[in-house]
Amino acid sequence: MPRANRFVQPGMICHLTHRCHNRSFLLGFARDRSEYRKRLRQASKQFRVLLLNYCLTSNHTHSIAIESRPGGISGMMQKLEGDFAGYFNRRKHRSGSFWEDRYHCTMVEDGEHLWNCIEYVDLNMVRAGVVSHPADWSWCGYRELVGEKTRYCLLDVDCLLELFGKNDVKSFAEEYRARIEHAIAAGRLKRQKRWTESIAVGRQSYVTKIAATIRCERLRPRIEEGEDGSWSVW
């Protein structure tokens, strides 16, 4: 199945995931996660990509992004992943691949689907059993989204407010806190492959439109309905 970044256009919301080679824990040290985050911030500004959320684990990365110009996301990821791999190999006096294949891109519809994707990203380390709440993991966007982190920020909260139709940061933060608390209390922590392996997630009309674009290239995507009523194309 084709990678979604072939069909990405400016303004589309994209969930980007990338695993370390052989799923090794190459991002196991805090200093390397912090270095990656610094380079992510720099590369997103250079390529005019808006970041909506992120999470750095010990063996893979997540980010939710919107490009402002064609090729912005692919340019950002190419520079970020290549430069970081070089930095890491030099620091560790190693050679060989850092990343497993190319990054994966899943296009996400706005509204409730974006809310769910943002929550899914922030709950990564809770899902893994490393922390009990995303506020306890320094390498995700939660604390920035709820206004607890104000220095060296990565995320475009103004863009999120516009996408969700919110008038102020406080109301957005309150709703997001409540959503995270509810997800944890309800045990809604199961890994969902659609966020990391599908081409797109959204309403049926949204994924059908994307599937039609893919079919124009003589490919055969399939559309599936999820248990929560959302749809995905593979």
C-alpha cells in the first residue's frame, strides 16, 4: 500500500510515525530525546510546518503536523531524520541505520478525529506502562497543550484553537485535560493500528475521497469502519 505522504497537500493534518531500526531502543536516553525534540522544533520552522502534537518514546516517534507549502513535511522529515541519525552515530561511535525504513504518514480529518489522534499520541507512554499520566512524560505535548509548559515550545496552539473553534486557550486546555482523564479512567489505552498504519482516518466521506484519489493511480485501497464509527483507508 502506498505511503500517504504522496497524497499530502498543504492544510492536511498528518500523523507521522517513525520507528528505530529493528525497533531498538535507540532513543532510550533523555539527552537523545531532548536533542531530537530540539531538532524537530528547528526543522519545523525551517520548512514552515505547523506542529499540533508530538511524543518521543524510547524506540519510535510521533508528531501531528500540517505543512504550509508543498513538500514541507517530507522536507522536514528528510532533514530531521537524516541529521539526527548522523548526530547519534557520531556520539555513539557507531555506523549503520538508525531508522527503520521511511516514516509513515496517516492523514487525519479535523474535529473529533483530530481530538482522538492527539489523545492517542499523548497517551503513548501511559499505554506502555511507563507513566500513569502524560503529564509525567517530559517528551510529549501534553504539558504544553494545557499551558503548563511555556518555554521552548513546539506546538502551534493557535492553529489548534482555530481547528476546534475555541476562543481561548483556557477552554481548550480544560477540555483536553478532561478528555485525557476520561480516557485513562475508562481504560481507553488499547493500541489502534489505524493511527500508525492506515493511510487516512475520518468520516466515511473523508476517507472515500482520499481513496478515490489513490485509485486514480491504479491502486486498490480498502475502506474499513472502526468500532467507534470512524473510518479508515488502507
